[in-house]
Amino acid sequence: MKKYIFNFIFISVLISFCSSCSDDDKYNPIMISYLDKSIVFDNNTTKLSLSPFSDILTLEINGGDGSYSINNTNKEAINATLNGNSFTLEPVTLGDAEITISDNSGNSCKFSVRVAYQSTIYEVFVTEAIVEGDNLTIVDKKKFEEEILKNISVQAKGKYELIHCNCNNNIGCIKIYPAQTGESIEGEFQYETKENAGLYTIKTKDKTYSYHFTTFGKLDAKSTPAPLFQFTEDVTDKYKQAYPALEKAYAIQGLRTLNNHW
């Protein structure tokens, strides 16, 4: 009888020990990471944006049981190819897809991929006018500056929304918001570098604008962490006839970058 009791206790302990070992051997969740470990893949947000012109992206798979499979909901927008413990994403055309990495033990990791053109939004945070002319009186200069500011193409709190449509990000579509509220004006833009400065040529249905694009002349690093730039428009020819004593006139829009993403 004692022998049976001992055997029962031994078997019970053995079963308990095996269950304990199984609990300790549970697989870690499947996680995604970049090859460059200095860049962190946000597995919590699970959103990834790519340009149609992006290079093929390789990502690593960690966790799970090591036997992985991949599912892609939109093969027209992106190619997703599994290579052992890694996979590649190759943008094909504009669109959205969901990528799911699974293993044979029921673990999975899902994230979304958007293939879209890169966009940039500049908000005008200040407008300025510069008037030059040795024969202009102080009163004339002040009046002239007020007129330039009144007629500036985009007032403070207005915006420019650029959608870059090529791999160099120098041509694309644009939406102009002349004021904080109201409808936008649509057009096209082209960017080039001339005389150590950028030059934006913006064409709408009714007008063409030429802006020199530089860092903001009165940059104060303590004022805001956002990058500051400026559009400078030479408006001398617009007002030369009305103000013969005018030599040079510029309309300046200080720009704050609100975003730069896909």
C-alpha cells in the first residue's frame, strides 16, 4: 500500500514539474525591428508609411516559435516577401495594406502600411514687408509697407500644403490656404536651387508666384522647436509705377513646418 501511495505522489510531482516547464517555455510575442538598431520600430502604433519611391525595406522578426508566415491584404500596393527571420516590403503603387506575421503556435503581429506621396505643410506664422528707396519719406515707407502686408498672398495662420510627386520631391501639387479659415486654392509647384537659395515656382489657375526659400532671417532658437523658413517675394514691379521713388520691395512670409511625412 505504501508503495502505491509513493508511486502516486511521484507521478503527481512529475506531472506538476512538466507543467511548470511548459509554462516557463511560452514563446515571447512576435515583434518587428529595423536592421539598424538605432531606429526603433513602434510595435504599439503598428503603422508604417512609405513613399512610392522608397527603397525596399527589410525588417527583422523576433519572438514566436520561429516558424513564420506572412499575409498581405493588398499586393497591388506593396510586395511583402518572407525570408526566414526577416521580410521585405517593396512599395508598388499608392494604397493601404495590412501585413500579418504569424507562427505555428498561434502568435501573430499585425501592422498597417500606407504607400503615399510625401507631404509637407508650412504654416505662415508672421508676415513682413521690406521697402527700400532713398527718396521715400518715412510716411511713404510706412504706407507702402502696410499696403504690401495687406496684399500678401498668404496671411498669418494661412498654410501651404505640398504633396511631392517625384523621387526628388521637387515637383508636385499644392493647396494654398490664404487665411486661417476659408477655402483653399489648388495648383502645382516646382522647386529648384538657384544662387545658393531655393526657389519655389507655384502656379495656380489665375497666378504664378516665385518665392525664394531660405531659413527665417530672424530665427530665435528659443522661440519654437519647429524649423523656421521664409518665402521672400520680390514685389518691386508691382508697385514701381505707383511709387517712382521705390527701389526695392519684398513681401516675406515666415514659415513653420507643421509636418513632413507620408
